[in-house]
Amino acid sequence: MHHFKIKQNRKDTMKNLLTALFTMSVFVLSAQTIESTFQQTRLIKASGKSTESNGKLQFQNPDKLNMTYTNPAGDYFIIDGKTVKINLKGKKATIDTDKNAAVRTQKNTLLNCIKGNWQEAASDNNADFSSTDKGKDKIVTITAKKASLKGYSKITLTYRKADNMLTEMTLEEFNGIVNTYKMSNISKK
């Protein structure tokens, strides 16, 4: 009988330890901030025209993303909870994603891709996904199940396997516009 108590105490201790570790990991994830620089290439497939821009990215879990452009200076794309603020070439907008389904899907897709939740990004876009390992990277491809007027036909994500950090994201829209973001100088706080 005494032997059973020791085993039970070990189980209780292990259960308490696992509970504490889970609680700590939830706290760490909730406090997570990711910062990087980014280079964006925008390609219009029909014309072959491409433009380059760059800036700084800051993500704060769970739903804050700030992309501030240094080229073109003054442009920004900000997600703050349910609100998306945009300034592209002097055209400013503030969008309530509760009232705009297309922007809500875009917001959720970007946040889930940065967080490494590609399964959720695929679900939000009615898409299938696959992943492969390539050296030190994991490549995830999200492909839409059917064509649509809006949204992404294909999303390609590259994550560093060592820390699951997103290093490259290509968003192909159904309208033929392709945006590729390459992140560098990535830090996690």
C-alpha cells in the first residue's frame, strides 16, 4: 500500500509540473513579440510589372501587427484587434473587420501565417495545405480548393525549423497580384 502512495505522489507531481509548464508556455506565447525588417516584392502577372518596397514589421501576440514602410516612406499596414489601418501612397483607410469579411479573412490569414498556424490560414481560405522539410526550413503551401473573386489562390510560407519563425511569405491573389515578403533581422521577445 505504501508503494502505491509513492507512485501516486509521483503522478501528482508530474501532473502539477505539466500543468505549470503549460501555464508558463501560454503566458510566454501571450507576451510574445516578433520584430523584423522586411522586403516586399509586388508582381502583377498580367503586365510583368513589379515594385519593391521595405520596412519594419512588429507582431505582438495574439492580434497586433504593424508593418511600417521606410520605402515608400509613410505607408503602413496595421492590425490592432478588429481594426485594420492602411496608408498606401497617401490613401488612408480604417476598416472594422467585424463589418468587412474580406479584410477580416486577410487579417486572420496574415496573423495565422506569422504565428505558424497555417492550418487555420488554410481553413480561413477554404484551402488545402501541405508541408515539406527543406534543409533548415519547413515549406508550407496553401492552395485554394476553388477559384474566387477575392482572396488568395496560393500561399507559400517558409519557416525556420529551429524556432518556427516565418522568414518568407508569398501571397498569390486570384486577380494575378503576387506579394512576396522576405523577413530578416528577426528577433523574438
